[in-house]
Amino acid sequence: MKSKENINQWISDTIIALNLCPFAKVPFEKGLIRIEVSNAKNFDDQFSFFLDELSEIQDSSKTDISNSIIAYTDFNGDFLDFNDFVGSCEAILEELKLETIFQLVCFHPNFCFDKTDPTDRINLVNRSPYPIIHILRFEEVELALQNIEEAKMINTRNEETLNELSLERCKELFKF
């Protein structure tokens, strides 16, 4: 499936190659990142797809599935609509008392952090070929962030890395 290939390439060529997420390389290389694609066009089907994937990761061990990426290739709406959708998914985590088990990260082709200009390069950290929800196991995030000083430096390092890229390289990596 072309969209899975695009996501794998994005993870490899952008996230890992630029070291935007220093915790992604090991599970990716071990095949522990599950990638699922939803072609659903309406909210109910998209939300149901999320719940199915949440159940899948919840019923698996971290040695089988470290984390899960859900790509919504036919999401109708802009970044703010998708961000609201992710908020609905986070609300269900709370309702199911899973907010201390799983953490969600939003990615989108037009991702924009609050109080930043859409052209600010720091937004590229969460730019992806499709609207994506990344389901992370909270315990793995905590383990990865045990070194607080290193964790605090991730955002600074990412911003420096992205600002050092040539305009041509940015266009090549973030052509979606």
C-alpha cells in the first residue's frame, strides 16, 4: 500500500535521519512500530478505526507493538479539524482511564504549534505526509525521558536542526 510506504519513508528519511525523535530509531528498526491506514471519510468511522487500533495496542505486549501510527488518508478537514479530532481521541482515553497508559501525538501536513507562524520551521517537527495519530505507550515515553536534561534539549536541538536545513532540503523532505 503506497501510503504505508510513504509513512515508512517519512519515518526513515525525516524523523530518524534528522533525529527529530531520538526514541524512534530502535523500535522502527526492530519492526515494533505498527502502521495502520484508515480510508474512512466520516468522523464515526475514523473514530471507530482509532478505537480498534487502541484496542489492538492495548491487547499486545510492548515487545510485539511498541507504538502505533494511524494515518487518515481521507480526512476531510484542515489541521484544526484534525487537532479537534485528536482531542476527541484523547477524551476517550480519559474516559476509559487509559491516559496514564497511552499518549497521543498529532501529526499533519499543515501542523502548526500554537502561537507560531505556519512558516516557522519548528512546525516541521510534526508535519507528516497524512494526518496521523501516534499512539505511544506512556511507560516507554517515561523511560525514554529519564534523562531530564537530554529531554529538555530535544526541542532546542530539533529547532536548530530544522533551521540549519537548506530551503531545497526542506522542500525535499516536507514535500507533502
